[in-house]
Amino acid sequence: MSSPTGPPVITLDDIRSAQQRIADYVVRTPVINCEVISKRLGCGVSFKAENLQHVGAFKARGAVNAVMSLSEEDARRGVVTHSSGNHAAAIARAAGLRGIPAFIVMPENASPKKIAAVESYGVSPVLCGPSTQQREQAAAELQQRTGAILVHPFETPAVMAGQGTVGLELLEQVSGLEAILVPVGGGGLLAGVLVAVKTIRPEVKVYAVEPALADDTARSLKAGSPQPPTRYDTVADGLRTQIGDHTFPIIESLVDDLFLVSEASILSAMRTIAEDAHLVAEPSGAVAFAGLIDNADRFAGRSTAVIISGGNLNFGDCQLGRN
Amino acid sequence: MSSPTGPPVITLDDIRSAQQRIADYVVRTPVINCEVISKRLGCGVSFKAENLQHVGAFKARGAVNAVMSLSEEDARRGVVTHSSGNHAAAIARAAGLRGIPAFIVMPENASPKKIAAVESYGVSPVLCGPSTQQREQAAAELQQRTGAILVHPFETPAVMAGQGTVGLELLEQVSGLEAILVPVGGGGLLAGVLVAVKTIRPEVKVYAVEPALADDTARSLKAGSPQPPTRYDTVADGLRTQIGDHTFPIIESLVDDLFLVSEASILSAMRTIAEDAHLVAEPSGAVAFAGLIDNADRFAGRSTAVIISGGNLNFGDCQLGRN
């Protein structure tokens, strides 16, 4: 991994290699065009449905790429990671595919459904406090104890490259694509998509969308360096992480703009995706669409892709179908 | 339209023609393979996601085929239909695409969301009682008054042929397909899929699934002729209709078996589709999957397609994302 001041940590070649490496283990997710939503917003909306990915999130891509990239010797040591949820399940699944052990740290405020998903792959997560420091410390201790290889949820280059395959697929699937909206938490998906899209078709605009309650990336772009979160309570649990030291320089140099969205906008976007596009998005998965709804005038008449990054939603007491 | 005792009302050629005729106006919906569900049920499950179709249901296919098949002279008279909802919206949309008037009868117990969908295409539906007789009488009166052409929700051959394109696509999309589960209400989708699949690959098993509270097709198969429903209150509102006089002979001669499912199974299947496959199915859209869950042992190890026929679900007071 090169440093923030060195050469870019990933290139288009890394993403193309990732695409070949992961092809047999991940879903080439469909792009869904919803006529009703496009008409209402006045632009051509293409949902990249990563909620239909294995483990219900794009995280399956980076995890498989990282685990399948390990040398035989490294692989035998197993992998360790920390994650609010979807990356954790993705690593548990990828390790299972390769037949190696996985050691996983999750914040204690992770959604019960995401903890259960990790357990369904035969891995019992170690719980810790919610801050980036607490997560990283717990993972470091676990790594020291087990000797396993760290697969960071967004800083590991092979993870970023894997997530970037979403960008490659979008360019292949949507002819005449003009803009892409991407949710940002740690920045792995955004950095990967930026490197893929801006290398191949730099004229395509790429926008980051971030919960206003987790605005560390917005503040980091203003400050010119990664800034810590000030709170960890956005409903978009997948985006509570701090922007990465390695993802930030890529984002800073390539992203076209960033939109902040309210909690109400996120919940409303999630409902619209369910009611009109008939897809289940988790809160983090609806953040990019919230950014489009709030800024629809900026996308008028443009072919716009919106990444639905994940779909692991707990329906709790909802009486679905009892109307 | 030939009679039940005459030659088959549709052939594979009709379905192939429909596929070409509707290609520019409908979605070739994706097939979604959910790893978690396949593992749990012990068979390879492929969801044919017609909830991602325009108007949120397979009905877009038959409606477009019927409307686009009309001669210029007939088209100018407009179209009339009766429907519990999705066919109504599909006809309103198809008529709009061709620029002709649509006159639509809906039962007064149709879901408010489905009535609103029709209105969104600029058509005000005429409401009537819920029985097949009440619907048909209201439509006949409207037809007499307007001179429009009747496009029946399942008896019109062009509608059946359009729905049959779901079967053609499944054979193209799922290699090694061994079984298909199809919900049955009036029987248009089932009859169309049967003609397509049993003509091209007769060894593929096709099963009908019906709510136990709307078991008219099950009783009709036993009696050897179409039997009326005894009640109209299954949560699967799209399947409250009586099996058709023209769809029944096709179904009777080609279907491999029929499963009845309880209301609880339908609601549980809908929730599993949302929580694990991250797709929104309406109750009728989850009926086929309920049939698979209830009879999983009969599908062990087999490549099985499940048609999610629609996704127009009203989330009502559900606090999505607030867990």
C-alpha cells in the first residue's frame, strides 16, 4: 500500500484484474430503470442494484478480490477485519469460499441482522465500541493474537479495486451515462468507482453523497485532509466510518462534488425505492438516491446512475401486506 | 378467439411475435439468484423479477402486446378492461404509449396504490363490486357506451401471448432450468408460460401456485371445468379472479401440479423475499415462492425458477429503517 503522498494506491489495471478475479464469485448486478421515478425527477435514473449482490451489498466484491489475491502462504494465516456489518459478512463469505479462517470485529451498535449474517457464515464476531479508533484497536489486537492478514474495509488496495468493478460495470451497462451518485463512508466504493470511471470516461460526473450526521468527508474536503467523525448515530449505519487516509487523496483529486443529505431524506428515499422501484435498500443504500432527489434540478435531462449500495434492512414489526 | 373446445387459443409463434412486438416497451427483467435462500431451501432458486417490470408487474407485457396488436381502425376506438389493479395500470400505460383512450373498471376493494397507479396515467377508473360477474358487467356496459375494444386481463389471446414471454425469457436466462413455479389467478401468465415452455422444453416442470382462500383453479382441475371462486378476501389481491374459460383448457392439459398456500405462508414468503433477496413482492407476487417454501423437499437439488409476478406493495405505516 503506497502512502497518501506517493503514487495512486490503485489503477484501472487493478480494477480490471479484480473484475476477472471475482467474476465467478460475485453477481454482475442488474441496472434497473424505473420509468415512474425517472418521469417524476425529470432525468433518466438507472439504479445499480448492489442490494442484489451476494451478502446484500457491494462489499462482496472487495472482500472476494482481497481474499483471492492472497498468496497461499498468507491465506493459510487467515484474515482479520473490522466492519459495521456488510464488509464483515463479505469477508466471512470470501474466507469460506477460499477455505481459510476469518476473525472479525464489529461495533456493538451494528444492526442485529448484520451480526447474524456474519454468524451465518460460521464466524462469531468480536464486538467493540463504535469509533474508528476502537474498531482499529480491537482488530489490531485480534491480528496480533492470530497472525492473520488484515483486510481493511476500505484502505486495503485490493478492496478498493474490487469495489471499483461497480464503476466498470456501470460504463458497460448504461450507454450514454452522464453522472453517477455514490454513497461515501470510508470511501472504498467511491475511490474505486472514481478511478475506473475517470480513467475510462473522465467526462462522466461522479458525485459523493454523505449523511449530514456523518459529514467527515465533506469536512475533510474543505480541510484538505481526513477529519474524524463527530458522532456515530446516522441511520445509515454503513457510513459511520471515517474517510480513509488512502481513499481520501483519490476522492479529493477526482470527485466532482459532494451532497449532504438529512436523515429524513434518507428514510424517504428508502421508502421511494421500495414503493416505486420495488427494491429493498438499507439506509446507507438509499443515501445516493436521497442526494439525487434533493438535487434533482442539477440532473435534469441527464442519464444518471445511482448506486444502491446495500439492502440489509431489518423489517422489525412491519406488517408487510396487511394494508 | 377460438373456443375452449376448438384449437389452442395461442401458440408458440404468437408468443415469439409478442416478444418482438413488446421488446421496446417492456423490461427484460433480470433473474436474481439468492445464495442464502438457495442454501436454506436446498435447491437452486432463480427469481424472475417481474416486480421490476414497468407498472411493477408482468401485466405490462400482455397489455402492450394487445394494444400494439390492434389495427389502426380498432385502436382509434380505444380499449376497455376490468382488473383488480396491475392489468388496469398496464392498459392505461399501453394506451398512453399508443396515444389512444382507455376505459377501466376496477373492483372497489382494489388496493389504493393500484387505483392511484391507474390515475397516474391519466385514466379515472370506474369502480364496481369484486365478483367476476360484477366486473364483467361493468366492463360490458362501459364497452357498449364507448365502442372501445375489450382487452380482457387474461382471456384475450394477445394478453396471454404477451405474458408467455416470461417463459421464453426464463428458458433463455436460466441454463439447465428444471422447474418453474407460477402464481395463478385468471391464468393468463400460467397459460402463456405453459405454452412457451412445454412447446420448447416439455421436460421442464411447470407448477401452479394458488392461495387456499382463492382455490378456484384447484377445484376447476378436479371438476374438469372452470369453477367460480367462493370468496374474494385473500391477501393476494391479484389472484381473486376466477380461472378463465380460455386459459383453463391450456392449464388443464399442460400443468404438472398445483400447490395451495395459506395466507400465513404468503405473508412469510413476502417477508423472506424482502429480507433475504432484497426485492419487494406484493402478496400475489410472493405466492409462487410460498409454494416453493412449503414444498421444498420436492425441489431438492433442482434448478427452480420462481416468478415474482408483481411488487406493488403499500408500506402503510411501516417505519422502514427505524430499527
